[in-house]
Amino acid sequence: YLNEAELHEWAKPKYAGKRVFVCDMTDLFGEWVPTSDWLRDLFLAMETAPDVTFQVLTKRPERMHAFFREVDEWRWPLSNVWLGVSAEDHGNPRRWRGSLG
């Protein structure tokens, strides 16, 4: 579930200068994430906290790429959001490298 109260916490001064590893125990772009609206809410919260650095890693670069292609309401990239892809092995780097666009 999306804890909207926690999203609002990020904009508070106590988080300024901190780093937040978003969904560090799961994959933000996993197929279990219900809708793009859920992702939009999360990234809007990151945008409203410019003094916080957010790290987002995924094993699903295709879904991340598709999400950012459909979203045009922000100026990308956000300087406080680090996006990355984690890979289990070096077996097929072309699969994920090509999907980053």
C-alpha cells in the first residue's frame, strides 16, 4: 500500500540533506504496483522535496521506461532523483541496457 502520510514527511526540514532509498525491500516498478497513479503520487512527493536525494532501483527497466514515457507533467530529470537498474548477473546486459532509452 502507499502510505501517503509518509510521502508528506519527505518535504519536512528534518529530511533535508538526507538520502532515501525508495522501496529498498521491493521493486517500485514491479508488476504488483497497482497503477501509474500510485507511481505518479510517489514521484510528485519526490518533486516536492528537492532537498532530499531519492534513489530508485529496479530490475524492471522496461516498466520504468514505459512509465516515464507516459508522464509528461514534470521536467525530467529531477536533480534529486537517482534512477538505476540492478542486474542479477552479467548474462545478458543488452536486455536491460537497451530498455533505458
